[in-house]
Amino acid sequence: MIKIEGQIVDVFKREIFPGEITIENDKIKSIIKKETSSEFYILPGLIDSHVHIESSMLIPSEFAKLAVSNGTVGVVTDPHEIANVMGIEGVKFMIENSKSTPLKTYYCAPSCVPATPFETSGAILSSTEIETLFLDYKLKVLGEMMNYPGVIYNDEEVHAKLKIAKKYNAKIDGHIPGIKGDDLKKYIAAGISTDHECFDIEEAIEKINLGMKVLIREGSAARNFDTLFPLISKFNDMVMLCTDDSHPDDLIKYGHINKILKLGIKRDIDIFDLLTAACINPVEHYNLDIGLLRENDFADFIIVDNLSEFNILETYINGKLVFSHGRILFNTEKVKPINNFNASKISIEQISIEDKNRPLKIIEVIDKELITRSFSQTLKSENGNLISDTKKDILKIVVYNRYKKSSKPQVGFINGFGIKKGAIATSIAHDSHNIIAVGTSDNEICKAINEIIDHKGGLTYVNNNDFYTLPLEFAGIMTQENPNTVAELYGKINNVISANGCILTAPFMTLSFMALLVIPELKIGDKGLFDVTKFEFTDIYN
């Protein structure tokens, strides 16, 4: 039996009082009011209502260390990144690896593998395999339904997956950026209950008014809190908090869901409204087995120094202390990597584009957003071939199929990176995770891509003969190295990129989303340039 004293934060009664919590086994036996000398605050543990663990570049057992150190006791996670690379084998790896940690990890069945038929992925998850996951692992959620045209226009396989989720009384997560009116109504009517892709508040309010829960996202690349935070007070029971995608350096430097709480406190949002969004709403919406600091609940809670700076002192899960004053109190073991990587090296000739003396369609990056814009521009050439133009900040971008030994690289041009020297490349390219690179010269781009191929996955910055590389041995998207080591190397690479002109907050994260063909406006996949607004391939020339 354990007794803990402090200032108890009761989110349901919206009161704070001095008291004592008694823990027996894994549950809270009693909570009583009692005078105490402790000035620390005890409150429910935090929950990330939508995250892709793979985007931390850490396997689940290593990600869990960063999560609990930030006061997170549970996550709802969609493993569609590894599913696109490894299929059902990848999903099962994630689930089994999570079991080695105390973090309460609730996996979704990935609904869109591949995300679209317009790119090459390493695997396909059919409705049959989705049902297998629900049966074998008793999952509570069907992962984000990115194929919203399939929902709206009655794609048979899409609706088969929705039907399976309903059969097992699972929640269905959504992904429908910018869609309004009748199409949105039809999407929600299909049983889809959440969306984390709102990028303006009017869009979010329309979804809420139609009964959809809105997840306010604040990750490494996509940061929507400043736009959407008024929803927390105005529609408190309809809002949750999530990161979606966070890199390890951000998790160490800025935090996880606790980072979003700090942003809310600075905005003078009521602490009980914030905790309702961060704790109560995800537990109740997804029916999670996570305690909310009530008698007979699981003893899942955190202790913080105060309710303004919100520094995490201790994290308890099922009554066990898993993090205390900077120390992780559980161990992890090394496991055998799994991967799917077959690409052969490429040459400069393979990424050459003939100059036809016509304007080209240019992808325009928006910092801290997943959406892009586009414009037309004539480019300079060399020996009859189009080249990057650093003065205009228009660089060549290449996507190369990692699953086949020989394939044709797809080439486009992009504005907004600002890189003046060298090239960056990564095998993290949502959602199919082919190799994607951007650079100032064809030679540097090829060197960067070939560096990724040599390591069978990772991310790199190359400048002349200088290589800065983070290998990712699990499916080319994760590693089991120590989180602090990974964060340090990743931060170093980002600093070098910034020193060479890059103006983006998270260059690799942003680059990885340039291949995501379900987010408007203009993107590029391994089969070509893609106009997301028309949902069709488009020629590079106007």
C-alpha cells in the first residue's frame, strides 16, 4: 500500500485541495482531504489522443521513455507508417514491443495502407487483415481514414473496413483536411468521429457542430494550437490534444502533451478545461483503461511542481513509479530489426529533366504546415537540363522507390527550403516511406540518396564530402538507440542544415510530408507529381 500527499487536482469537480491518495496494487483505494506540507500538485496523467510513434524515429520501447518523462501515461497510436513498409508484420512488431513498457499504448488498425493507390508502398492491408488485427489484439480504434474520397464516393473496400470497425464497436478516426459542406456530412455519417487535420477555426467549428471531435495538434511540423486554442474553452467536451508527429529532440527539449498545456496556460485557458481535453475526453471517447484520479480508478497520475510551468516531477502508471526527478525507472532490451529495403543506387542521369523552355509547376512549402501551395516559374538550365536555383530558392526534389531494385526516380521542384549548399534525404516519407531528397545540385542529391541506400534507411545531409547521417535500422524509419543519443545527432544534423541556409523549423519532417498525396495542394510521390485538389497526377510543365 502506498500513500502520497499533495495538492490534488480533481478535474471532474473542478477543485484543488490538499489531500492524500492511497494506492493498493494498481488502483486508487481512497482519496481524502488532509492538511499536508507538500506544495506539489497531483493530477491525472496526460494522454496523446493521436500519435504516430514511428515519427519519433524510436521504436515503441524507446519512445515510451520520452513519453513518461513528460507526464504522458497513455497514447492512442496509428502504426500506419510501419504498416506501409512492413504490412501486418510491422503492426504486430509495434504492439509486441510496446508490451515491454509501462506506457499504456492503444493501437489503431491502420485503415489506409497504402494511403492512396497513386504511390508504391511496401505492403497492403486489406479489410481481411484489418479484421485479423481486431480479433487478435482486441483493438479499440480504426486508424485515421485518409481516403476520404473512398468514403464519400462509396469505395467498396473502404466501407468494408468501416463496417468491420463498427462490428467490433471500435471508434473510427478521421483525416479530412479542408473538406466542408455535404461531403463532410457524408464522411461523418459513415461513422467517423474525430479529425486532427483542421487548419482554420471555421472548419473546426463546422465539424464540431456536426458531432465530430476535433483533436488540436501541436507536433514538430504541423502546429495548429495558435489557430485552434479557443475551441478548448468554447467546446470543451468536443476537443482533445495530440501531437500526431514529434521528433525526439522536440520531445526532449519542449515536451509532449505537457508542452501543449504550457501553451494553453500562457493563453490563460482554464486549467480544468485544459485537463479535460488532455485527460478526460480521450479516456471517455476511446474507452481507455486509464485512471482519472478517482477512487477505484487505475493509479495513473503525475506530480508537477506548479500549474504554470508544469514541470513533471513523477509519473505513476498502474500504481508504479515509472519516472522520478529525471530518471526513467524501467529498462528495455535490444530487439532484432525488421526492414524492407531493396533500392539500387542512382546516377545523375536518372534525375535529369530536359529544359523545354516553359514554366514549371513549383511546390511551395509552408513552414509548420502539412499543406502546400503551388505556382509557376521558368527555371535556369545547364547543358539543356533544368537545375536548382538557390537564388530563387527553387530546388530539385526527388522521390525514389525503395522497394524495387530498379525504378524511375520522380523529379519536381520546390520552394521554401532555403538551402544554399548540399542536399538532404530521408527514407521517412509519409505514408509509403520511399526515399525523398531535396538539394542544390544533382550530384549532391544523388550522393544523399545513395547514402540512405547504403544504410538501408535513415536521414542525411550531404555537402561535398561531408556526410551527416542518422541510420534508422527498423523499417528505415526507426531506431532503438538511446533517445538522448538520437536527439543529439538529429539536432546536430538540423543545425548543420540551418547553417547552410535552411529556413524551415523542421526540415526533415516537412520534407517527409511532401510525399503525402492526401494533403493539398501539390505533392510528389514515387509515381509522379500529384495535384491533390484534383486527386490526379499532373505534368511538371504547365
